[in-house]
Amino acid sequence: MSQSLAKILVHTVFSTKERRPFFRNSNLRQELHCYITNQEQHHHQTTFQNEFRRLLERYEIEFDERYIWD
């Protein structure tokens, strides 16, 4: 049976106007650091496949397991 596969890679770079510092507030910087650390812990608890399934279901995207994973 044939399959249709697509792979789109996007590289995005964000910058502030005139490259001004964005995180001057140390509390905000600390909160961001905590969020990133928690994301790393979160990804140790669940697999990519489960995370991806939840994302597809959240946005009501129909999918067939036979065609998602190799």
C-alpha cells in the first residue's frame, strides 16, 4: 500500500528590536529557567509518541496509527 509522507523543517530566529535585552527582570528570567527545567522532567515521564497523540487529539486532527509511526 502506498503512503503519502511530508517533512517540513522550519528554522525561526526571533530577536528584539535593535537587539535590546528582553529579560531584564531577574524574576522573569528565573521563572523561564524553572519552566524549561520542568519541561525536561516532563519529557522524561512521557514518550514522544504519547505527547504527539495528545496534541493531535487536542486539536481534533484525525490520524491513523498505521501511518504515523515506522
